[in-house]
Amino acid sequence: MHKKTFSLSVFMTSLAILIAGCSSSTAQKSTSLFSKSETFTRQDSLRGSITLERSWWDLTYYHLNVTVNPDKKFIKGKNTVQYKVLKPHQVLQIDLQPPLKITKATQNNKELQVISEGNAHFIQLQSPQKKGAINSVDVYYEGKPKEAIRAPWDGGFSWKKDSNGNHFVATSCQGLGASVWWPNKDHMYDEVDSMAISVRVPKNLMDVSNGRLRNIEQHNDNTTTYHWFVDNPINNYGVNVNIGDYVHFSEKYKGEDGVLDMNYYVLRDNLKKAKKQFKDAPKMMKAFEHWFGKYPFYEDGFKLVEVPYLGMEHQSSVTYGNQYKNGYLGRDLSGTGWGLKFDFIIIHEAGHEWFANNITNVDIADMWIHESFTAYSENLFLDYYYGKKASAEYVIGTRSSIQNDKPIIGHYDVNNEGSGDMYYKGANMLHTIRQLVNNDEKWRQILRGLNADFYHKTVTTQEIEKYMIEKSGIDLSKVFDQYLRTVKIPELEYTIENNTLKYRWNNVVKGFNMPIKVTIDGKDELLNPTENWQTKTIKGNSIEVDQNYYVNSKSV
């Protein structure tokens, strides 16, 4: 059994925060060296902290059994929550968001009192909870779940129909949380070891969820239950339900860990287009196993599933809605032409199998770990098939999307994401670090090492920073501070006069001293600027900064 782990210091910090009523961690590095104040509520803390009612039990298994009625946009079911007692306590927190309601909770066939506070529901356990015991609670629920208006960004159920008038239904819930559609321990720090997912749907439709299909059960009321099983730890927002008039095709991929089953589920009318477009899937697998190491979920296989929204990285059940076009809905986000060489959703969302699903952030404030590495994976895919120059042009081109509106890291313990710059500013930070490492094989081993050493684990920013510093042999601490915790882009200021180059870093955090490659009158050189002016004798009168570094430069 693989178990995701989390930092004890993170738990202690979260507990202290909830008790004190604070909104950000004092043990973590400051979210930013300057940031606008934000106001958070107790509900934010109940959602985003490792509360006392969460900390005493460790998830071991879920069985989510739910009936979906698309005609009424109504769901009803139960989740069996199995857990190991870490220390005795009699109150267990389960999360479920209105308008869904918990109808009852039972343990050992006895109904339990549930005290609700907003999205958090505190189940009052009757049986003594003895350390080391494996217990379970059945949580029954029903209602009309929140409907996603702009999936996948706002989350909930998407109730659509295909071109033939059949129901076409899917869930997406990153950020908002899995509790928008099913009752669970809705915090990233504790991932369930394995999970069964049983979804009952109208007879003419199919459900596709995570893991492997174990059984199809026909009922006398013109409904069918699809029983899926996930053999690996899974983050709660990665759990999904996809319902439609699906057809299936598959292939075997010979990968680093043996033969991988790759399955594809698409709407009936799109089979021909899918068989052509989904050729990017094995290409993706080959490139990413090269850069990141083995696909992390061989036991559960890999799936692409068509959905009525753009797509999402649901573990072993990656969802797809890119209209069978290359680029991002046919657009090149880099403006270079390279973005049209691949299907953005297949490459990006599948890249999350390594960064988000294998390595998962403990706190959503550190979601850059998911998005920066995965946005960066886009140009690594290009690097593998089209070369280093193409990949560099692509990632540099994506800088046009960077807003520098707020820091990439959010506020801890209140379910708060940082800036959307976690995508392409984060990718360009990683591309910059690649230049500092200046050894592509060493860089590849760092990326592979992250996925091996943090295999099936939840992690903090500090753990990722420490790992990359140790493995690169470079003190990257100020680089991380600069790009993750501020909105300031380093600026290389310089003057050239009488064959003397004068230069320094400006607009940087204190102690920032990142080396940078420049070309001086056609000759490549490495400068080591600091915040203080330095001088260098040169023969010419021109300097050009290597664009692979995400910095600005200015003659003063």
C-alpha cells in the first residue's frame, strides 16, 4: 500500500492557526515580501486547515456509491469512509457543500448525530476510537449539486447534451473542492490509499470514472451501475464522474514500468476524430517518461475521457474537451507556432499525472507545484520531439500571458490559491533554473528524482525548494523567493562607457545574486551581478541578455 505523507510541521502550524483564528502560517515562509491584505473567514479555516477533527484520523479507503439522475439534475448516495485512528477522539469532520445535504451518518449500524457548520459537518462518534483501530463511517447524502457555469474553473456538475440529444454529464472541482459533489475529507494533505467508485446511471448511458472498470451491474429499473476501482492514492479533486453515450478504444504502451493500458472514451460520433487526435497520447507518454520517470499509476492504467468542458487532470481519468484541435482550442498560447504542434489538453492535463497526481501539494497555496511544472512540461514535450530551440521559443513566448498581479504562492491554511501566474511565470522560472543548472542530463535527473523521491506523496514548497537546491548544488533560495513570493521581475541595469561595463541587479529581493549569460559584442560571457554595482572591462559597446532567463534589462 502506497501512502501519501505530509510534513508534521505543516500539521502543527495549521492546528495552531485554527486555534488562534489567524489566516496565514507563521512557520511557512511569508507568502510574499509585499502583498495586499486579504480577509478570510472561519469557513475558510475549516476548509483549508488541518483541523483537530481531521488530524486524529488517517484515510485508508473510500467507497463512493452514487446514483446520478440527469433528467432531474439530482444525485443520491453514500460514501463509506474507512480510516485508521492515530489518536483517540470522538468527533470526525466530513465536508459537503450546499445545496447537497447529509441525510444521515452511521457507524456499526448506529445512526450518529451530525453537527453542521457551513460546509463542515462534525460527526459525533459513539464507539470509542482506539489508537491503531481501523474503523469506518457511512455518510448518506443527496440533493441537486452546484451546477458548473464555466467548467472547469468554477466547479460542480456540467449537465449538457450531445448532438444526438443524449445526456452528457461530468464533474470538475479543483479549487472549489470535491465536497461540491460528494462527502469526503476535503483537504489535500491526506489522500485515500485506494478507492471504489460505483456510479448508477440511465441504461442508455455509461459512466467512466477513475481506475479500472471491475464490473457492470444491470438493474430492473432501466439503470446500470459501473463499478470502478482505484488502486493508488488519489487526491479528492482528482475523483470524477463522466456520463455519456461513450464508445471505447484502447492500446498497449510499452513503458518504463512494463505494459501500460491506455484507454479512450469518446462520444459515439467522434470516434474517427479521436483515433487520429489521440495519437498525441502515446507521444506524450514517451516524452514524459523520459523527462519525469515512469508513469505513476500503471496499476490503474491511463484514460482520456471526452467531456463537455475543456478538460482536467483527473487521476488516471484525464478529461478532454479541446474539440479535437491542436493548440488550446486551436490557438497557440505562445504566439510562436510551436503551440500548434500538439493538442494542448492532452499534453498539459496528462502532464499533471506526474505533477499534481503523483506529487501533490499539501496546501492549495502551493498549487504552483502542480501548475508550474505542468505548464513547463509543454515545452519539454516540444524539446523531446522538436529540439531545445523550439522548446525555448515556446516557453519564452508564453511570457505574454504573465500578469504579475500577485505572488504565485497563496495564503496558507485557508484554501487560497496564488496568482494564475503559477502557470507561465512558474514555467519560466523553471526554464531559468535550467539555465543555471547548465547541464541538461543533470536537469532531467532532478525532474525524474522529484517524481521518484516524492512518489505518491503530498509535499510543501519548502520540500521542493530544498530538494532542487540539494540536487542542483546551487543555492536557489533567492530565485524561489523572487519568482514565487514577489511580483518583481529582476532587472539587469547596466551602462557602457569608455570600454567599461557597469552592471547590477535592481528590483530584486535582498541578497539576489543570480548569474546570467550575456553576449558582449558577439561573445558569450557569464556575469555574476549583485545588488551592488560592479565593473568589467570590455572591448565593445553592446550587451545582449540571454532570453532564456526570465529577467528584464535596462541601460541607465
